Amino acid sequence: MSKIFLLIISSVAYLFSQSIQLPLNTTLYGSLKPRTGSYASCYGYVAPNGKEYAIIGNQNGTSIIDINSQPITEVAFIPGPSSLWKEMKVYQNYCYVVTENRSSAGYGLQIINLSNLPTSATLVKTILPTFLNNTTQQKDTVVSSHSISIEGKTLYLNGSSKSRSPNFTGGVIALDLTDPENPTPLGMYQGVYVHDSAIYNDTIYAAAIYSGGGIEIIDARDKFNMKRIAKVSYPFSGTHNVDLTSDKKFILSTDEIGSENILRIWDRTNIMDVKLAAKYRPSKYSRSHNAHVRGDYAYVAYYTQGLRIVDLKDPNIPVEVGNYDTHSLDTTIYDGVWGVFPNFPSGKIILSDMSNGLYVIEFPGTLSPSTIKVARSFLTIADSTSGLPIPNVTVEIPNNPNIFITNSVGKVGIGGLYDTMTVKITPSGNSYKAIYQKLNLTLGATVNITIKLPKIINSVDDEKVIATTHFLAQNYPNPFNPSTTINYYLSTSEFVTLKVYDILGKEISTLVNSQIYAGSHSVEFKSNNLPSGVYYYILNAGNQSLTKRMILSK
């Protein structure tokens, strides 16, 4: 196997890898193209006797494949309306299938009984749910949907269309599965078109793919009156798919359209103020589609880049630890791996390839404990004299066109499968020289590394100009508990922000955010319930940024 170089670098965190044709930490168990036509999504079913079956959407129906022994074989096929898009989910012994075809015979929500596998699978019925439109107060009929989500006994249809014109926004429609063969319509959410969603504790995390919609967070406790409670907006958004980490502390989103087709990881500690924690993509040609989490790993369907398996033990520093490629090209075309299902008890993972059908692979990380070790580090770039962190530093991998910028307190998160790597560090402006730095990491651990850069001083006069434009004083007292005073001086009136960050670069408090007149000023910072440790406060005034360090000691 050829050597693979992996690196994550970010002001939050990024990961790039070289284009890889050979599998990384994965093996092929079997593959099958059971039908002609293209393929869409896939899902898994585990029978009461423990037997495992793959379900894959074909252009002309739904194929069910026995993956318990080699060679894998198709054991049932349920015809359906012809469609390039087909999504499904399983509840108890039933599979629910939707397409976007709303004109051919058999359109609607298919309900398939799986209880007689491997002998047979049976189409119970195809239904067109009828519900009360909250806006018009008229009854409407759902004729198609883009995807399905299920939590508990509730099925959610995403991106639905109705029979009567005009179409509504295609939000979310909830159905009660108490009787699995006869789902009962409940209510709907029409705030925005929803392409896909993940649900946790009656809260919907909805992928609003169009018009930069980002992520809608919807309160679904009352299924008849679902309401948006928060929205995650971000540049270039084309949010296709959403999932949550196993501990539910982070949200994963994939962007299929827009100008940045990547995986994003969001910190949902405060659901009303979700923060970006990390970004990931395997190459500059990548186009993300679907991401699903099992245990400590995200399994990401990346079209022509295949399946990418990302270690999320620290979601702030995601590291690619496995892949399986089904496509010979490294482009952004819509081909290759569409869907992935990683949740079989055996540890098998299934992939749906748009042209080649089903792949079944094995990866040692699906079953605990994983033998794959990752090296991580929080890298701080600081001034060699003052020890203060340097923000806005460009960090890049030699011979890689992708570059990244350190965060406001000089932090970058890095990680990989090897314990050494080399990066190029280029500070902004003319105050510091660019350097190449070899980094020594530790497999299976996270270490803190500080790189100190010497400042270039051209003349004493240059230093005076820089120092006297604006001034940020050391806080007093320091160390402090529970409060301290920060003084600063402005030579001219400026719009000023003064913010406090923890040692990882997370914003703690905004002390100033307004236009401030020239002269001396002071502000008090109260630690409240913060833990002891090192914190940074950063003054941004005009085109100048000043940083100081302070210590909270309780």
C-alpha cells in the first residue's frame, strides 16, 4: 500500500488528503449490481434472528440483498416508479420508500413487509398521506418526498410535494407509526424546503439546501404545531444532510451544492448559538453527499472520492482514518458513492454506488475497541519575545494548493495517522519570517505544541509607530479572581471589539463592540463560573489587532 499523508489544519480544523485509489483500513466483503439502471440510497435491516440485509434503491425499484455470507445475493425486488432519487428507512419489520416521481404508476410512500426474508419481501401498499395544511386550512395530499427520517414511532417525510397547486415549501410532514401498515398523518412544518433531517429528543435538525438556508432547528414536541427555534447560517451553504455525533454534542452537515462542498462539524452546546468546530474534505475536487455517525466515526459518502471514514474522538480535530473508493476519477461530477449505512451489528458497512450498485466493506473501527490510533495536537504560534499568540497566520502543506489561517489566538488543530509531519507557516504582514516546521506528535494522544517566531525589527522608529497607534495594557490584577480591569488607549476614534477567549480559541465574552472615541478607556471582566486557567483578550480597532494574556486563579 502506498504511503498516505493526512493532515488537519484550521482556525477551527480542516483535513485534506491526497487522492487515494487504494483502500485505507478497509477490505471488500462483496459487491453486487443486481439490476440495470442507476442506484440511489441504501439502508440496512436486521431480522429478529440476527440476519442482516442491505436495501438499495434502484432506478426501477428497491433491491434487498442478503449480506450474511459470500457471495452476497439479491433475495427480493420491489418494483416502483422510475426515479433517479430513492430513499428509504426501516421501522420494526417494515421498509418505507419514497421517490420524487409524482406522475408514474405506483408513486407515493411504499410500505414493504420484510418479515419473511430471505424467502420474500412484500409490498403491503403505497399510500398518499392526507394532512391539514396549516397555512390554507385545507386538506392536501402528499404525492412525493425526497427523504425519510424516523425517531421513535414518528416518521418524517422531508421535501414533500402535494397534489394540489401551488406546491408548499416542501418542509417536514410527521406520520404516526403506531400501526406500521397504516401511518397516520399528524402535522407539518412549512418554514423552508427540507432536503434531509436528523431528529433527537423531538428536535429536528433540518438540512435547508437551497438559497443558503443552512440548518433549521425545529421543535417537534407538538407534531401538529412544529416551530423553528433556531437557525444555523453560514457562507456558501448548500446543506444536503445532517446527523449528530453519538453523544449528541455536535452536529454534522454536508454541503452538496454551493461553492464549498464539504463536511462541517458544529458544537451544539448552546442550541441557540451553534458554533462551527471543524471542517473536513478529502481533496479540492470533493463533493460531499451523506454523512452518518456510528460510535467515534463519521462515515461520509463523497461521490467520486468514495467513502471517507473520519475519526471524531475529538470533533474539533477530525482525522481521516479509512476510505474505500469505487470511482476511478477525482472530480466533482455526480457519480460514485451516494449513500452509506454503517450500523450493522456485525460491523459490516454498505455503500451504494450510483453506477455499480452495492458494496459491502469491513472496517476495524466499527466494533470497539478500535485498533486505529490517531495523533492530534493543538498548535500555538506565538511571538518568541513576548510569548503572545499570533493570529492570522497562514499554514500550509508543501506541494498542496490548500492554505489555512490560524484563529484569533494563534491556534490550529492538527492530526493524522503518523507521528511526524511538516508544515509551512507564513505570518501575515512583514513582522515575521515564514518557516517550515517539522512536528513531532504522539499516536493515541493529543499534545500541545508551541512554535515561537522571532519578530523582524527594521528600525526603532518602526516599532514606535506600531506601538503608539493604539495601546492595550496588561489587565490588573493578574492573576485575578473573580474580576479584573482591562485598560486600553485609542489614538483615533475607531469601531472597537474587545473579546475574551479561552486557551483553545473559544470566545468567552464580548466586552466592547461599538464605536469608541479617542483616548483612554477601561472595562471590567468578571469570571463568573469560568474555570481557572489561561485566557486571552484581543482588542481590534481599525486595522490593528492587539492581544494580551491573563490568568484566572481560583
